[in-house]
Amino acid sequence: MSAAAPALHIAGLHAGYGRYDVLRGVDLDVGPGEAVGLLGPNGAGKTTLLRSIMGLVKHRRGVLSVAGTDLLRLPAHRIARGHAGLVPEGRRLFVDQPIEDNLLLGALHLRRHRDRVAELLESVYDLFPVLRDLRRRPAGALSGGQQQMVAIGRMLMSDPKVLLLDEPSLGLAPIAIGEVAEALEALREQGRSILVVEQRVDLVLRMCDRIYVLAGGEVALEERASALGDDGRALIDAYLG
Ligand SMILES: Nc1ncnc2c1ncn2[C@@H]1O[C@H](COP(=O)(O)OP(=O)(O)OP(=O)(O)O)[C@@H](O)[C@H]1O
Ligand SMILES: [Mg+2]
């Protein structure tokens, strides 16, 4: 594939559980260096979509590729090795373990490449300097916003081509949400390709180049964030119900 291949390309994706398709023909792209927001009502299938990309939802068909690599042909553990990285809802950190150990878990598959792991670790600490200072502290001792930085950092340690985040602001206090927004801004400045599921429409419109609204198993709305004024927000709110 050419260098112009989208970071993430999804076409006609069906996915679900058992015999039931939650996603019924989803078309979605993330361009290189683009930040894309995914909105939708509860139960629309946003998490299912992210988990499908990671190969964690088995029942799926359609087109699903990252930088030209067909993900439907790869098992989940291969997808997580440098193709796509997920920050799951609720962060799922080992709260009793030091921050640095949590980060290193993202790079387990690179353990024979110590120089690369050291390089990735440095790049995470450069992005979130506060984590360098606190690296020996247990992850559970951090603020909610800092814990989200650890979860993002652990995902970055797998060296992914596309970054997936599931509701990074969920359950966080306003000050922590500000920290998460800053973290996403930093990732954008690095030119990362990002797909973020987020309930906070204001955050999405601020952080993202484009948005999709998922409803009824399909994409119900796709729009450039800059094209969505107050009318656009009302439109999104109508879908979110
Ligand atoms: N492991 C599972 N087995 C069976 N059904 C599931 C499973 N996980 C989710 N579902 C169902 O799939 C549908 C989509 O769920 P999903 O979690 O993807 O939605 P969501 O858009 O992320 O919702 P929320 O906004 O609440 O996070 C729901 O009807 C849910 O009950
Ligand atoms: Mg969800």
C-alpha cells in the first residue's frame, strides 16, 4: 500500500456477539495525523467498534485495515504489537505497581529489544514529564488525570500506528478532564492518528478534526468539527438522545 493509505480504514464492518450484530455496516476512516471523535448513545456499539479493531470481538466481517495492513487476518495479540493500541474504558491499571512497571507492560512483546523499549519509555516521559518524576510511585497514588496519562503511555509503549481511546474523561473530576484534554492535545501535536470515543461533545469538538455519530449499528452522521457550530451541537444532541 502507498504511504497515503489511511491510518485506519473501515468499510461495511459488521461485528457483534454470538449471532447478533451490534455493528451493521460501519464505514469510518482516520487519516494520517488526524484526530477523529466517535459519539453515540449508550449501547450504540462504540466500545464494540474499538474492540473489533483490536481483534477482541471475534465475530466480524467487512474491511478493517491499519496503514494498509488487513487486521481481520491478524489475531488480537498481533494487532496489539504495533498496529493498533487501545486505552480501555476505566484505564485498567495495576494500581499497586509502580508507574514504570505499568508502562513497561505495554511493551512486553519488545522485551528482546531493550534499546527500543528504553527509547519508547523516554518518549512517554517526554510527553508526560510528571510521570518521569513519579515513576517509582504506585499508579494508584496518582490523580485520575495522571492515571489516564499512564494508561495512554502504556498504550504508546506498544508503538501503535493508530491510537484508540474509550471515554478517557469518564468519571474524572473537571481538573483531571483538563489534564486528559492536554494529553490528547500533546498526542495531536505529535501527529498521531487518533480515534477517541467520548461522551463530552465539547471536548470532542475541541480536540478532533472530524466526528462520527454511531447510531442504529451504522454511522448516522459524519462531519468536520469546524463545520459544526451551535446547530451542529443540537444535531449531535438529537442523536445522543
Ligand atoms: N460481551 C458482550 N456480549 C454480548 N453483548 C454485548 C457485549 N458487550 C456489549 N454487548 C452489547 O452490545 C451493544 C453495544 O455495546 P457497547 O458497549 O459497544 O456500546 P457503547 O456504545 O460503548 O455504550 P456505552 O456508551 O454505554 O459505553 C449493547 O447492546 C451491549 O449490551
Ligand atoms: Mg462503551
